[in-house]
Amino acid sequence: MQQRLDLLEKRTEKLEAQTKKNSQNSSKPPSSDSPFNKPKKKTKKRKRKRGAQKGRKRGAQKGHKGHQQQMLEPTKIENIIPEGCDCGRLVIDPDSIKPFYTHQHIELPEIKVDVTHYILNQGKCKCCGKTVKAKVPSEFSSGYGPRLSAVIAELSGSHGASRETVQDFCHSVLGFPISTGGIQRVIDRTSQAIEPIYNEIGDQARKAKVNGVDETSWFQSGKLQWLWTMANNVVAFFMIHPNRSKEAFLQLIDDWKGILISDDYGVYVNWVNKRQRCLAHFIRKAKGLAERENESIKAFGENILKELRLLCHWAKKPPDQKQWANFYSRFLLLLMLYEGADNDAGQLARSIGKELESLWVFLDENGVEPTNNRSERALRFAVLWRKRSNGTQSDKGNRWVERILSLKQTCRMRALPVFPILVNAIDAYFKDQTPNLQWVAANY
């Protein structure tokens, strides 16, 4: 009976721990968190001066770097002259007039689309008598110019808006009607226009010394697919593949042989070159153990969490030889004490022990980060897009998603606007030219 009671208590404790799992203490995605169980934010207690209001005030705190409105290049300048004086009389010395402040007022001009009618004429050839008909110039054959096409593509891709939302925007703001089929044709042309940019982003990703790789589920006509990303500090390359497999991984990286940052998916674990294991995954699991009721599991979770956080902190300020020796001794001893345990603490200790060589590569290699947050952040918008749209309906749709996500996230990393690049690519496509690719290869 005692053995059975111990077994039931162990099972109950484990089941209770499962109900408390969220994105902060496990590998569950943030979208799976219940809105009713959000943890309260912990605020640091600060000494307040006598008479000061309790707690922190809303808004920016002391020491926060301000973000003032940027002064733009003016399209019109008006000088304002003083109109009154407190003395009741106003006689201004002309030589004393000088500006002391510039107030910026921003407004949109009335939006009117430029509509050009190309009237095609026909006539008879005097030589052969045949009727000859004029043709629409190739750069105008689509019916929608580069800038208008770029607006539609920006809304549909960079912002993930539905066809109906884009249709409403065109009618309400731009003042012209367009069918959802017309929007789709614009998107198809844009997808072809940015294909050279997409390929160049892929080439740059495969030339990088360090890359983070991650994947998430995607759906094509309700069928499970996988969206992969290969991201570093200058580019993010996306690919949709039917499988989550070694074959898909090799297709993504092609001939790349650099340092990989990843989670513990088996394909990544077997990487033949250097690999940095994402410490954030271990930290979340350790946090989950630190919240357990079982005293032994809780103690291991708290201790290993402290050591892993210290290890992450060293990415900004590397340890000296003594600090590292002390840490290494504590870390190994902690793993040895728990690796034989038949519980979740032992399981985590064994998992960390298998990855020892991959835990601190970032301390030896420049450009390597202790977590795979870069590629996970790159996937975040794609996950939200998938939830809104339920994925794509065709291979053509998959290619659009790959290309626009690669362009959007690469521009985001470089603080570049997407719209001018779309305009250039579409304009080059209409003229059967290659778009500007120099910005992709530029060093940032």
C-alpha cells in the first residue's frame, strides 16, 4: 500500500506539473497560453522618496532613451512672424527677426490614382491589305503600375492582410475597385518579381559563418507542411517543405558548413560541424522544474536555472579563468548528482549532459549567440499569419510565402523599408530586367 501510495503521489505531482506548463516554463508556444492564467509581471521594489507616489509611474522611466519625432524634408516652408506683444504695441526690429523653433505638420495629399487609357488603333497595310492592330506596351500590360502593385503586395505579404481587406483598402483609401482575382494576379506577378531577391538572400545565408535554423508547422489545403528558416544577423531565408526531416534540412542549407544554432531536434543534434545548443529551451525546462512541488526536483530546477542564466549572461561579459573553473565544477557536480534520478530532474540532467560540448560554443566563437532567438523571432510573424489564413492553397502560394517572408524579415534585420524594394523589383520585372540585388550583398 505504501509503494502504491508513493507511486500515486508521484503521478499526481507530475500531472499537476503538466497543467501548469506554459510558454515560460516549457517548449510550448506563446499562442497556446491561456488568457486566464497569464503570470503577473514582477516589478522591482525601489526606494521611494518621501511624498513620492507608490510604485512606478506610467510611461518612460528615468534613463530611458527618448524617441523624438524625426524632422522630415519639407515640401513647403512658411515663416510665422509675431503678431502681438504684451506691451500693447508691436514694432519689430527687422534685423532682430530669427527662427527659434520649427514646428512640423504632416498631412497626406488628396489621394488620386493616375489612370491612363491606352487606346489601341488598327489600320490596313497598303502593301498587303491586312489589318494591323496596335499592342499594349509590355511594361503597362498588367493594368497596375509598380507602385500600386507594391502597395497591394505590401499589404498582402508584409502585413498578412486578407484579399478582402486589401480590396476594401483599395476602394476606401485609394478610390478604385479591384476584384480579389485581380489582387491575386498582382501577388503572383510580385512573387515572380522578387524571386531573384529571394535566391540572393538564400545565397547570402549559405555564405554566413553562423546560422540559426528552426521550423514550424504550415498547412497547404489543410495538409501538414513545414516552414523552415535559416537566419543570421543580416538575412533570414525561408522554405516550405512537405516534411520535417533530414532531407528538408539539407535542402534548406544546401552546401553550407558553418556553425549551427538550434534546439534538440535530432537532425540538428547530428550536425557534423560546430553547434550551439539553444540555452533558452533548457532555461524554460529548468524554470518548470523550479515550480514543482517535489522538493528534490524543485531544488535541481532552481540550481540549474541559476547556472544556465549565469552562462547566458557571459555572452555579454565573458568570465575570467577563475569564474569559469568555479562554474564548470558546480555545473558538472550538479549534473552528476541528479543524472541517475528516475524523474524529470534526472531526465533534464541527462539531456544537458549529452549536450555539454554544445552549451558554450558562443564563448569561443565570435557571432555565436547562446540562444536561437533570432530564428524564432523570424518565425513569429509567419506563425501569426498561419493562424489567420490557415496556410496556403497551392504550391504557388507556398512560393509567395517563402519569398515575401524572406524579403520582409531581411529588411527588418537591416532596418530597411520593404516598399521601395518591391517597387524596384516589380518595375524591373515589367521591363524584363534584373532588380537591384546589391543591398542584399552589402555588409551591415
